[in-house]
Amino acid sequence: MLKLHQIFFLNFLAIFLGTLLISSLVAYLSIKTTTIDENKIQLQKQISLLQMQLPFVKNLNTFATNIHKISELRVTIISDTGLVLAESNKDKKKMDNHRSRPEVMDAAIHEYGFIIRYSDTIKTDFLYVAKKLNFKDKPIFFRLSVSLKSVMEEFYSLWFRLAIVFSIFVLISLVMAYKLSKKIRHDIMQLTEYLREISEKNYKAIIKPEYFSEFLYIALTLKNLAKKLHNRDKQKRKYTARLRLINKQRNDILSAISHEFKNPIASIQGYAETLVDDPNTSEKIRMRFLNKIMQNSKKITSMIDRLSLSVKLENEDLKIKETSFDIAELAQEVIMNLGKKYKNRQIYFSGESYKIQADKTMIETVVINLIDNAMKYSQEDVTVSIMNNKLMVLDKGMGIAQTELDKITSKFYRVQKNTWDNSMGLGLAIVTYVLKLHDTSLIIESKEGEGSIFAFDLNSMKK
């Protein structure tokens, strides 16, 4: 495979040779045409001068020979019938009849007759100019001819000069091509080395093309590409780490879900087996067992419903059905219902009536989750308050570490050090989804060992 400087030189040589050939041809044709035109004019002038001497000529052969000696022109004098009367260069007796020669025939009609014809004797082209004159009251054709050999001699001289110039130019071009190729190879090596560094993920490699702006543009493009590859590689690592974290979290939550489902299912199975194995069980015990079976069935149903709700919220399959209601009344209803679940605990409420425009069922789910979480994750009483356009749930539990605050609202996330299950890690995720649909968000403030505050702004829902 040819190198760059070789390709450059060969292409240049081909172009130059082609140019030289075309210019030589043009020069040859130009010189030949110019020479012919000049010789035509000169021969016409010579014939005009010789015409003035004809009245004083006694011998045509002598006249023709003398003219040839002086001017080196070939002189031929032809009779009206075509017979050669005098010839300066050949034996007239051996010459054919010239009446049919084109220049003679043309001179019979026009003032002058012209023709260029190749001479087999002298092996070169001749220019013939003939004119019809009178000699001793008889018509004759006076013809002068000159060799065009000088045209080729001038052309060869010009070509030789061009060849010398060409040789010098080729030598200079060869040196320049070599130097240019050396510079190109340097810049290409820079690009090649840079690409190798990128292939090895060294995105901080340096590239410095020194000679050509085109290579500089390529270098800038490669730097941008390297930057994009670096960013994409970082994103890929982050995405991979995120996938690992998600997989770990999902494995943990699947384990938690499996554990949570096992308890109610085991209870249902145990109570059912007892009832089947002992048909004589008293009616009181039978009813208590059946109630336990119903409670555990409802617990499984509730867990499944929460999973389904979280998926629908995440996929935005649920639409808000806004109504106007008093969130203070809603919070007190939730407190009353949860009070039946936590009979030995107190849930306090403070605040005044506060009308909002929102999806009542969804907001009720939010309030239930926040209060239920506070009750489960603390041993002290819980306070629900509405103030400063916020609904807040305060507990005095163990609190949440700062490193966990940004994670606890993630789906399936569970704080590892706590024994509680955060309802399979869905409660706060559901709260976050619902509040987002209502153009607000969950606010969490917590200190370890002191308690937590879960709140959300009501301004976006204010009627």
C-alpha cells in the first residue's frame, strides 16, 4: 500500500505530465499556425517583388536558381498547361504535370493559391504559395515554397526548456512532498496514539496536532467524543451500581414479602387445621378461630391491595377525582379508626377546619400511612396537627439517621436496623406518589433518639 507522500507525488506527477502534454500540443499547434501565417505573408510579398522583375528576366531557369540561392526558397514556374518551365531544386524534366495541383488550381481562380503538403523527397511538410502572372504575354504560375521544419525545431526547443523547468519543479515537489508527508505522519500518529488511549479508557489523554487545521478539527471532535464516552462510562457505572442496589432491595423486599405473607397464611392454615382435626370444638372457640382466619385473610388482602396501588401510582394509571372536603375532619376520622387498632395508645389532634380541593380517598390513604407509621415506629403518643398551611404528624420515636432520609420514600426500601417492616417498604412510597399527583411533596424532619415529623404542604390543594 502506497504511503501518503507517494500518493501525493504520483498524483501530482500525473497531473503535471498531463498538463505538459496538453500544453505541448497547444504550443505546437499555436507555433505551427503562427509560422504558417507569417510564411504565407512573406511568400506573398516575395512573389510581389519578383513579379516586378519578370519583365527583365531572360531565362526562367537561371532566375529560379538565383532566387533559391539568395532566399533558400524553392521556386517553381509552371505554364498555363501545367508544364514545369523552371525548378530550383529538382530536374524539371522528371516532374509531373502540375496543372492539377491544388495551389495552382486555386491560383487560377483567386489571387493566391495555398497548400501544405508533405514532401516524400525531403520528408517534411512544405507550404506552397502560387500566383498567376504574365511572362512575355503568356500566363504562368509562379510558385514559392518553404519547409515547415523550423516549426518543429522551435517546438522541440520550447519543449526542452519546459522539460528542464519540469525536472526542477519535480525535484522541488518531491522534497516538499516528503516534508509534507512527514508532517502528516506526525499528526496522524498523534491521532492514532490518542485513539489507542481512548480504547484503553484513558479519557484524559492529550492530543496535539501541530501542522494542519484539519487534523486539529478532528482532534477537537475526538476530544468531544472522549468526553461523551467518559460521561457515558460514568453513567453506565452508576446505572450498574443502581441496578445492583435495586436488585438487592428487591431481593430484600421479596424476602420480606415472603415472610409477611407466611405469618397470616400460617395462622389461617393452623386455625383451619385445628377446626378440621377437631370437629367437636366448642362454638366459642370455633367462632374465635374463624375470626382469626378472617382477620389474617383481610391482612393478606390489604397487603396485596397496597402492592397493587403502588404499581398503579408509579405507572400513573390512577387519575385524581377532586372533591371539596375538610381535611381536619378527615384526619379526626382516621385518628378515631386507628384508635381501635392501637387501644393502649393516644393520638392527639390540634388544628382548625381547613377546606381543600383534592382526591379524598388518596389523601385519606396518605394520612392513614403517616399516622400508622408514627404509631408503629414509636412507643410514645403521636400528635397530628394542621398549622401554617401544613398537615404534620409528630412522634417521639427512635428517629431516622440522616443517611436514611433520602431513601425511606423509595419503593421497597426498608431501614435495616429497625425491626419494623414499613408495610413492605410501600407506605411512604405510596404517600410520595399521591402527594406528587397533588403538586406537593412529603417533608421529613428527624433526629435520632428524639423523634420525627412527617408533613406536607396544603397550599396547592387549598380551596
